[in-house]
Amino acid sequence: MALEDAVLLADQVSKVDDVPAAFRAYEDIRYLRAARIQLTSRQFGEAYHAKGVLRDLRNTLLATARPEALYDTLGWVFGAAGADCLATSAAAS
């Protein structure tokens, strides 16, 4: 995410002389993706540190899951999202 942030922020700053406006535009572009990353991280953390019946349920579900299931679940993080954020930046300007 840091590289995405750097590219998008540099793109916004290069388009205008008003740096605060560039930061606002950058924030408008990035806030939903950043929030989704944070929420997903919390969910994975809760699953990873589960105890009791939740741990047992997690273990049962993971034991029957395809190895690729995690990649499918997180494809939006590492897939075309980097290119999508650049397209979003171009469309927003």
C-alpha cells in the first residue's frame, strides 16, 4: 500500500499548485481502499488469534479449504488493484 500511496500522492501533487487540495484529492481516492485493508486485517487478526469454539471452527473450515482460497479471498489486495488505483486517479482528475 505504501507504494500505491506514494504514486497516487505524487500524481495528485504534480497536477496542482495547491498542495492541501492535492492531499484532499488523494484522500478522496484512497480512503475506501485503506479502510477495506484495515477492516480485512482486523478480521484476519481475530481469526488468527481465535480461542475456544471459534478456534475450532476456524481450524475445521481451514482444514477443508482449497489452498488457493486465501489467494482468492485476498486477490483484490494484490491483483489489479494497483492498476485500478492509478485508473481512479486519472479519472478523478
